[in-house]
Amino acid sequence: MDESGHDHKNMPYEVRGGVAIPDHQLWAFVQEMRQLELNSFGDSLHTYGTAYGQACLTMVRGIFRLLKQNNAVIFATVVPDTCCKPDNFAFEDYLRKDHVYLFQRYYDYLEEQNQQGLLVMDETEKTEDRRFVDRMYRYFSRTSSGNIRASRVVPVPFFVSSDMSYPIQAADCVIYCINWGFRLPFMGMDKPVRQEVANESATWIHGLQAKMDKLEEGRAFVEWGIKYVDDPFTGSSIKKGGKAHD
């Protein structure tokens, strides 16, 4: 998992999400990513501490190809960069609504696949990482929906440095491309794109996002891995025992 745009400086959206790779294909993916990196740059990027997300078109194309080849799927939640936390927000110690949606979709996918899932996250600032872990703990241990989802999602994340982990590097690339190149205009996610990013990534992202066939109260529908949330603060799901309104 990774995030993009949370500093509200240059990106059109806040995006948090990542890629889910089947455990039996993870080692093959890592080996193929390393070879792709060597083919693209002639060396490992972490040797130079180079910024990764926008490094090379050849690398980006190769990442999407390898994700597809290794049966990976994409999950993400997207929030407009103009959305600000209200001054009177009373749920600072709980997961935001967009994060609840993200874990809900990951759980639903694992349930459909009859699998368990780990959370591996890009380490950022240690204090903020700790706060996020604390919010996750409260959600998975103190809410009814969180209790259920902990049966599939191991609720203790592992933090790694992005330049030392190929899956995190792939997630970083995907999240960046969602921010600048993927849109859901019928849902209100309609900010301008960087056309060169959209041209290279939008079709890949559409095809790789997780797709779950759902049946609730006699109604059949498709739940997609990427969810747009116009406001993660008002009507927050944490107000009613953590149950996501979706």
C-alpha cells in the first residue's frame, strides 16, 4: 500500500491504496521487477536513491504488464484535494470513511477468493504511521464490521521502505497514475488529467482494479476496487459502529 497527494500541494486528489498479489506469485513478481528495473535503468534505483514514481516510461509500462501477468489487482480510495477536515471533527482517533471503504473492498475480495491477506505499507513519518496503526487497531478490534474483516485481513501492517520493496514500488507507480490519469466522472471524480499519464495507464487501471460480484438483500451488483469518496469526514462510518455506508 502507498499514498499520494496527502500533502495537498501539487496533486488533484488524495489517493490511498495498492496492489494485491497472490502469495504464490509474489517471488516471481519480485524477480521479474528486478529484471525490469535492470533492463530499464541498467542498475537498481535504490543504489542512487532516485525518486521512483515518474522515473521511466519503459518501467511504468513494464510494471502494469507484470501486475497483469501475475494476477494482481488494484484497490484504492480517492478523495478530492479540496476536502478539509472540519474544525469540530470528533473522530480523530478512528479511521476515516475512505479508509474503511478501502479495507472493506480488500476484505470482500479475500472473502470471494477464500484467502487471507496481509497489509504491507510504505513507511513515511514514524509518528503518522503510528497514528494510522492505532486507528486501524480501533477499527478492527472495536467495531462490528472491523471484527468481521479481521477474519480475512491481518490487521497488523508491515512497514517497509519503498526503495527496498518491489511490490511497494509497483503500488507507488499505480497510485500516482490513479491520481493523474484515472477518472470516474459519473461518480464525480472528474478533475483534469495529465494526458500523457492517462494515455499510458488508464486502460491498465480499469482492467486491473478488483471486481467483486455481490449479492445483498436479493440485489446483485458489482463492487469495484477503486472507490471515490467526495467527503471522508461527514456522515462518517465510524459514527455507527464502523459499518460502511456502501
